[in-house]
Amino acid sequence: MDEFKEREEDTTVEVGIQVRNLREQRKFSQTALAEASGISRNTLSLIERGQTSPTVATLKSLAEALSVDINAFFQPYEEASIVFTKGDQRPHLQLDHGVLNDLGLGLFDPLVTPLLLQLDPGARSGPALSHDGQDFVFCLSGEILYSINDRGYVLEAGDALFFDGHLPHRFSNIGTEAANVLIILSTPHDGAEYIAGHFPNKP
């Protein structure tokens, strides 16, 4: 019985740590999160310090305020904060004219979305798109044209581009070989939304 109680207390502490980690990642003060979730600041403080066990209803309120799934509170912090992917094992999406690799899949609360795009010659994204956050683009090989706010930028191996995502942008492979491009998004949208917005079924 004592052993079960000890495990239960350990679980409560971990949940409290996750609540605090998620709050800090989103730049919430305890007062701000308490107000957004409808619980008292004192209760939130007790939860984060592992001195009280939150109810399911309380966790749902906190999850909604933090814009996360309730399961995020039960993932080990170390595992949730580190994603190691072998080069031949990374998840990818086969496009009609290329491949998109999600380099950060598995991180439940990504502050950035790292993608590796392999784009066939002549392939291009859909209509110009704008979104929150920022885009960082690094050309690994090939030749790709980015059009940002109707201004063109040609990237070759070693070239980088960094811009505000709200500027209308699109891209195309203007070279004679496949282009490999590292794309890092600083945006609340996940990779799936990025894919849906930038890649139609046909280029």
C-alpha cells in the first residue's frame, strides 16, 4: 500500500512539473494561466509543486488554456523534449513531385517545426501563402526560387533565407536536378498544416 502511494505521489509531481514546463514555454505567469483556465492561482501553485493532485476537469481546463492535448501532462519531460532520428528512419510524406521529411515529429510541444524538403526539377508550391511566425530556409543542394512579396530569391547550395511568414511566399525548383532544402518554421501551426497550405496534389 505504501509503495502504491509513493508511485502515485511521484506521478502527481511529474504532472505538476509538466504543467509548469508548458506554462513557462508559453510565457504564462501563474496568475495569467489561473485566469485563463478558471482555477485559483493558489491551486495552480500547489499543482505545480506536487502538493495536490489535479482533477481531470482541472487538467482539461489547463489543457484548453495552454492549447495542448491533456495527454501532454503525462509524458516524461525528458522524452518529450528530445527527438533523435536516424537518417534512414525519419518519417516522411511522399508528394507528387518530391518528399517532405518531418525532422521534429514526436515532440509534443514544438516551438519550431523542422522540415527537410526534396523537390523534383520543375516542381513548385501552390499559390502564394502567408501565415504566422517566421520561415528559415537553407539550401543543401540544387537550385530553388523563392518568391516573397513578389520579389524573387534564387537559393543554391549554402544559401539561406529568413523571412516573416506573413509575407506572401511560394517556391519552385528551377534547376535540372532535385533540390534539397532545410525549412525551419517558427509558427504555432504544425507540419501538417504547412504541408496542406504549401503543397497541392499537383504542382
